[in-house]
Amino acid sequence: MINRILDRLEEILITTFMASATLVTFAAVTMRYLGGTGISWAQELTIYLFIWMAKFGAAYGVRTGIHIGVDFVVNAARPSIKRLLIIAAMSLGVIFTGVIAFFGARWVIFIYGTGQISPDLEWPMWVIYLAIPFGSGLMCYRFIQAMLLFLKTGHVHTHTYGEEEDREVDVVHEKEALP
């Protein structure tokens, strides 16, 4: 139940950040074209929206298995070694994103103490930097989920992109081969 809510929240945030950045950029360009002046804070807001989108998008990528990976060594390994390599890679993902989340939270606390604000929007910078611990923490959680799934089922992700299309293609070819 909690995972489904988290999944939807993740997808809604990514979509909202992407759509907002697109609309702000469109409005700024349109205003610059029509009136000669743009929205002074539009570029800054777009950058922040894309940062937040990228952090949550990375977690989404871990959850769905759409991250680009170099798996030549894993695919070439024997099944017993392959399992160890996958567990090692996921463990490193947990450790790395956990460390980034931890130090990101410390950075947010430090920035909060300085009282820094963004140049154009005049927002507290600690709010902007919350993307680091939130996004990395969620990504760490997704690596843990993926590793537990792998240990339980032997599958790396719940979403298997491409397999259903491959099965459909195989069925079509089998029907074409029949007299």
C-alpha cells in the first residue's frame, strides 16, 4: 500500500516538475519574443525544476529498471558469479545513494544555518537543496527494494520492458511460419 502511494507520488512529482519547467520556459520565450523582455526568474526556476525532476527520475529509473547499464561482464559470467555480481552492484548502489542522502541532509542543514537565498526567486536555498537527500534517499530505497526482489525471485525488476513485445513478435513469426 505504501509502495503504491510512493510510486504514484514519484510519478506525479516527475510529471509536474517536467510540465512546469516546460510551461515556464515557453512563457519566458513567448514573453521575450512578444514584449522584448522575459521573465527574469524563469531560467532559475527551470533549472531547479529539472534538478528535482532528475533526482526523482533517477529513483524511478532504479524502480523500473530503465537505467542504462553496462552488463557485458554480468551477462558473460556463470550463473553463480552473475548472482554475486548483481548483489554486489546493488549493494554498491545502496551504499553510494545512502551516503549521498546522508551528506546531502548535512549540507541542507548547513545551508539552512547560513540563511542563503536564491538570486532571482529569493527562495531559501536549503529548500532547493532538499532535492539531494530526498532524491538520493528515495533512490537508496529503490535499490534496497530491487535487491530484496532479486534475492526473493531472481528477477532484478518488477517491470520487464521488452519481454512482452518479444513474445508478441515470436507469436507473429510462429503464425507466419504455419502453412
